[in-house]
Amino acid sequence: MTAHTALLKTFVMSSGERYCLLVDSESGVPLFHPSLFVTTQVRNAGLSVSSMQTALTAINVLYTYCRAQQINLETRLVSGEYLAEFELDGLRDYCQRSFKQSSKPQETNVVSMRSGIRVGRVQAVSVVKPAVVYTRLSLIADYLAWLAKILLQGALNSDRSSKVERMCGGLRARRPLSRARSTVNAEKGLSKEQLADLLEIVRVDSPRNPFADQGVRVRNNLIIQLLLGLGVRGGELLNLRVSDIDWQLGHVIVARRPDEKKDPRVHQPLVKTLDRRVPINSALLAAVRDYVMSVRRKIPGAKRHEYLLVVHKPGPTLGAPLSKQGYFKVIEKIAAASEMNARLHGHLLRHTWNQNFSEYLDSLKNPPSEAEQEKIRSYLQGWKEGSGTAATYNSRFIRKKAAEASLSLQKDMMRLPKGINK
């Protein structure tokens, strides 16, 4: 392994396939074993480029730790000297670090536990979520098991094999405990007050709108309207083309286009759900048409492709399809403009759509059965029928009936039996 740092490079091949590799930061040469692993074990298994990026990021953490500890990983494995317990502990702790660049170094006060007197300031190390640590350690364990097999080949006897398994098992045993996620509020979207506040902020002529350019205001207002109106994911929104809109019938086609050659974005937004045709009402359709005809057509470079949402900022990417990073920045700036919606994120609007869909069905005099509702929701959201995802939102039926039964039981319990006076 090179003594230089490694960088994750993502690129588009001539076939349109998105690919990524770990490369030496100085020479630009791909690192052999990480590249072989991600190609044979991740890419050839049919996993997405995001899975490749996650695997290589974990491997890069491993090698960065080894460099810091002056460990030549390949040499150690070939010689039969595997990572010791204290090194596994150190690697576990290292996997908790966040390696994102911060514009301002964070410092924290160090206080004496005995006297309570401030004794100095040190650089604070930001940490990642336990789920990220779990993924990193899992992938590193998989990589080490694979690497040992590749390096040792015929020399991997039963004794060495058991030691490798013990080392990898030690890493997996150091993963943070998996805590079951609470499903009580899993489908909760914006409250009525939050929704009203959000729509006021993104209104094109609102004095609270944080965007200065008029065209950007129109585009960003459309982004929020489409997320709320169609319930699509961010990747699905960024994949929408003008040609996906059926102006006559009032439909939007949400289509999967992995490794699309015509998409100039290296980090291509992906559609994770199934292809589907989603109805769009006249008001939302008019908003899309207004953006296309009055704003988008005037942006230089926008006519080179069919993607609906484009970059408005002057520069080399002017008119290009809006990137994932650009989309996240839009949502972050909207969130920063509202104390009520300070925790806003794009997927929360998908939850809001599901919440509104549930309330609509509950308002019907003769609503579809729970099974029918699950099928309808699954189609509109692009989930595979029977996957159980829609059931997360339909669970409100169980809660509602349970609440009704509980209240009725409490009422009966408070009623005195006949023949007994107060």
C-alpha cells in the first residue's frame, strides 16, 4: 500500500456506467487491491455505484488508519501477523471519525474533572452515526477476509484461516449494537402549520424567500410543489425530463435510467423505486409549464438536454441538469430561512405526501380496504407490491382501531354496574 493518501474518484465510462476507484493522491494511479475488490465483489454483484463508493470509503478508512499506525497491511497478512486486539480497538475508534472537511476548526474546552477549572482547549473530533460505524466495520471485515484469501491463496491453511476469521470476527463483534428504529412516528410528515410556513417561504413573491434571483425562486417553488404533490424521492425529481410529462393526459412518467449516457452528471441521481405513471393536476401542470416556457428556455445550455430542473448560477455548469449537491443546498437554504422548518429535508416531504394521502382516504365515506389502499400507495410511491413498505403507513388503521377500542373500554369501565348507587 502506498504511503500517500488515497482519493475516491467517480467517473463516467463510455458506456454511460458510473464507476469509482481509490487512487493515489499524488500519482493518480488506482490502488490495485481495493480496485479489484470493488470490481469483483461489489460491481459484479450487480450493486450500484453508491454501494461501490460506500465500500471504497470504508476501505480508505482502513488504510488511513494503517498509515497512521505505520502498519503495512499486505505485508502483515502475508507474514501471518494479523491485527492485534488493541489494533482492532483502535480501528473501531477510528471508524467513528467524520472525515468531511470543515470550513472552521472546532474547538472544545477541556475542564478538570477534579476542580472544574478550565485547563485548555483542544481540537474537537466530529463523529459519524452508529449506523455508519456499523457499515464501515462490516465492509472492512469483508475486505480483510477477501484480501487475506487473495494474498495467501494456497498458503491459507486451517490455522491461518481460523486466525483470519478471528480477526474479522473481532471487527464484527466491535460493531455498535443495532437498535430497532421506532415505527410510531416513522411516517410522520409536516404539521399543517409547518406546511403553511414552508409554502409561504417558497412563494415566488414572498419577502421571506431566501433566494434573490426570480428564476431561481420559480424553480425552487416548483421543486417543493413537485415533492409535495407527487411524493417522489429527490433522485426521481432530478431525473424528470420535460419529455416525461404528458401535457394532454396530465401524467408524469417516473422512469429508472441507470448509467444514462445522456446524463452529464458524474454523480447521477438514481431512481430507487419502480417505473410508474403518476397523475398530475392542472395547477401543478401549469406550474411546470410556466417554469419550462418562461424560465428554463431562457437559460443558456438548458436546450442541450431534456432534464426538467437546471442550474441557474452563472458559470461552467449554467443550464446543466441540477445536481444532487445543488438540490441539497436548495433544501438547506429553505430550512435555514424558517425556525419552524429548521430540520427540513427532502424526504420529509415524501412522508408528508403519505400523511396527506392517508388523511384523504380516511375522509372518504367508503374508503378502499386496507389491502386495496396498500396496493394503491405502493403503485404511486413505486414500491414493489407486497414489500411491506406501504404497510408502515397503513399501520394507522391498527392504531386508530386500537385507540377506538381502548377508549370504548375505558368508558365501559367507568360506568357503574346496574343496581349500584353512587
